[in-house]
Amino acid sequence: MKPGLNAIMGATGSGKSSFLDVLAARKDPAGLTGEVLIDGAHQPPNFKCLSGYVVQDDVVMGTLTVRENFTFSAALRLPASVSQEEKDQKVNRLIQELGLGRVADSKVGTQLIRGISGGERKRTNIGMELIIDPPVLFLDEPTTGLDASTANSVLLLLKRMANSGRTIILSIHQPRYSIYRLLDSLTLLVNGKQVYHGPAPSALEYFSDIGYTCEPHNNPADFFLDIINGDSTAVTLSNMDKDDNPDSDTVSLSRRGIEDKLVEEYRNCHYYKQTKAELERIIQGKESTTVTRTSRTITYNTGFLTQFRWVLKRTFRNLMLNPQTSVAQLAVTVFLALVVGAIFFDVKEDPSGMQNRFGALFFITVNQCFSSLSSAELFISERKLFIHEYISGYYRVSVYFLSKILSDIITLRTIPAIVFSCVAYFMVGFKPTVGAFFVFMFTVALVAYTGTAMALAISADQTVVAIANIFMTIACVFMMIFAGLLVNLPSIVSWLSWLKYLSIPRYGLGALLANEFTGLDICPEVNNTTRPPGCTGEDFLDEQGVDYSTWGLWQNHLALSVMTIAFLTIAYLKLRFIRKFT
């Protein structure tokens, strides 16, 4: 693959993307044999961080503008020795080169935010990789999803880059002629086997020499695919003439025959011999041509704190600019707080008030658990973006994990918990003391943190939100059973009673009950000497098996904290060892 525009072409499923991933060091090395050489030398372990790779699906933060995305890439991928002024100049120059000046300060766009066009998105993706000025640029089907004119403009841009001495390698499915004539080198694949590798302009002449002539005005790319699929060959035509309804076995047999013939013809042609001779010259003088599995190393141009500052800033900005996650979450919280406050409004200090207090606290605890399930998509929604940026050397896993956790806990858990407590606590009429209010607020927030941590631990390695939601809903339902309302915990049989120690709502409800019912008197008019049992909050807590001592209250918070740390550790380990290579 020389400097220029090198295309890998083939039918769907022929192995174009897999071959491209192998060359770009983004394929799992397990099971691979052979070696990829860069200028005759071994491929460096961190090659994927030195080269550019534009994936088929757009992986760019849609809530940010084009300029902000480029600035983010420049801040993390350029060395710390490059000044901020130089980085800004590079970003501005790149925007002009890519023809993105008109939309430089427009948001890229999401499902909810209208953004730039498809061609501009593709150029933005290319620009994210060009920030480091890579000597080699890989693109996986850059024309997918674009109309013919936009695809042509993207390839013209790549051709200008190739003319400046950059090696560009791209997989492409079925380009039109105006795109095909821009190509310098062409590699044709059939089921993972090469049937041509040589100059693109000479490909038609090569196929003509082996008996496949392209009709006038036919697109060469269409012609090659027809040959590969066995749709325009003499064999298939003769079969169709003999039998108007050939069975599938005959067709597949003829296709296998064509495939074998194409591979054999290529291995006998001078292009193959020329390539093989060049490879032999390259490896001549090397100690050994057999190489062990290439290690995959990721290197970073910036330190932990720089990465953390930029990723955290982008994560917060993304949350603030995404109304679905920020405004909606707060609105739902206020609505639920008003509903709880209206249903249990101004509870009385009597037996019915006792029941209402218990019911309100149970509802609040369970609501916090189920509200935390929204964090399931925290990693799933950005999975492709995270994997691409991580293996390209943008940031460490720990940086991304901490940024997402902090942004989610502060904006979507802490603030809603404070708002919910301020609205519901006083509407219901819980214990009117400052200490009790802040213990209530702290407990509600801590339950939300633990529920969020559990959701992240379950969903960190999932690819579909629906599957993660099923697992989390099942876990929450079982935890809810052992919370203390639906079943009296002291009465549970011994071989099942241990499950209560795994219940998040149980700890949250236990802390809220101890906080609210301690010191509560529902029979103030009855003489202390003749007072029946059940008149005090302590009597009720004894009946429910709740420890209301100081340690009894705070052991619930300790348990929730330990569970939060354990779940977050599981989530981090899942994210750390997630499969990042295809």
C-alpha cells in the first residue's frame, strides 16, 4: 500500500472491514498469522495510536459543535509540548481544509438535536483523526449513508490528502465511476481471498486478459462485483441458457468455481509476482520472518489530570445540552415529589399516621431504586465512541469512568435527591427537626447512589439497554420483597433470611424508619403508667425488627456505601476488560 488512495473492494461479507482492521492493528491478534510491516519495519505496538482510523458509523459527540470536537481531539492527542495557541491554529486550519467553515460552530447533531448534514459529519469524523497529522489514514466504508454527490466530495477531499504524500487505505463497497477513477491502488477480495492487487487503472485490462471484458459505459466497480458474484460470466449465462430454473446448488458450485479460477489467475499474473518479489526484498536480511502475536499497546500524549479535565468538561457539557437526560430527569423528580406529598399530605400522629409514614418511606426508597435504572444507558449509549477513543489513545479507562460517574452522580442523582427531599419532606409532614431532615436527604441520595452503582455494574458490559433493564428490574423486585414492608423480616425462614442483606431498599428503609419513628408518640393523651404497647415509634420499630440505636441507624449508611463501592468496582473492571477489538 503506497502513498496515495488505496481501496479495498469486494462484495458484502468478503472481508473488507476485517482486512482493514488487521492492517490498522484493531483486530484481536488471537488466531492471526503473518505480519504487518511499516516501511519494512515491524508494526509498532502502539500503531493504532499513531495512525488515523475513521469508523463506518459516526463516532463523534453530537451535542458539541464541530470546533469543540476538533478542540477536544487536539487537546488529548497532541503532545503537551504543543501550546494551546498552536492547537487552536491547527483546528482552524483543519476546519478550512475540510470545508467546514460554514458549520464550524454548529452542533454535530443527535436524535433530538438537529445538526449538520451527513457529508459534513463524515468530514468531521475525518478531521478528528487528521488532528495528529497521521502518515497513514484508514477509513471503513466512508461513503456509507451518503448520496452520490456527497460521497464524491468526500473522496475528492481524501484524494487531495493522498496527493500530499499521505497513505490512505479505505474499504469501499460499490463506488460510482467518478470515485473509482480517483483510486491509485485496488485490492479485490472474494471471501477473504485476494483476486487482484495492483494499480486501479490497470484492473480492467487485467480482467480483460483473463477473459472478462467490461461492457462500454459499465461502471468498473459494478463490473468487478458482477464477476465476483458470478452474475455476468459465460459460465452463469450458459447455465441459464441450458436451464431456465437452475437449482441453487448449481449456482453456488459455479460461483465456487469462479472464485477458485479468479484466485488461481491472480496468483499466476505479473502483479502477484511483482508484489511477492517486493515483499521478499523487504524481508531479506531479517533474522526471522516468523513473528509472535503482536502486542496491543496504547500510549497517551497527555497526563491523567489533563485527560480528566477535558473528558469531565465534555461529559458535563453533553449532559447539560441533552434535555432528555437533564431537564426531563428533574421534571420527573419534582412531579413524583408532588405526588408523594399530595397522597401522604400532612400525616397525623395516630395509628393511621404510623401506617402512612411507613408507606411513604417505603415508596420513597423504592422510587429512588427504580429511578436509578436510567443510568443503565450511561455506558451503553456511548459504547462505540468510548471504544474508538480509548484504543486511539484519547484517554485512559479510569478517566472516562470517573468522569461519567461524577457527572451522573452530581447532576442526575444528587440534585434530584435534594429537590425531592425539599418538596416531599415538608408536604408529608415528617419529623420537623433540622437533623432529621438532613439525615433523610442523605439517605435518599445514598440509596440513589447505590441503585446507580448496581445499574452500572449490570449494564457496563451489555450492548442493548433492554437486556440490562430486564436484569436490573428483576434485581430490584427481589430487593423490594426483602425491604421490610411486603414481608415481616424477622418471620422469614432462616435459609432465605440472608437475602435481606443484599437488599438496597432494606438499608434505605431501615435508616429512614429509624430516623423518623424514633421519639414518635401517637398516644400523647394516654397516661404513661397505663399506656398500651404500640403507642411509640420505638414499639413499632421493635415489631418490624429495625435497630433504632445510633449505630443501628448509621450501619445502614455504611452498608449502602460498601455496596456502592463494590458495584462501582465491578463496573470499572467490566469496562476495563470489555472486548475492545473485533
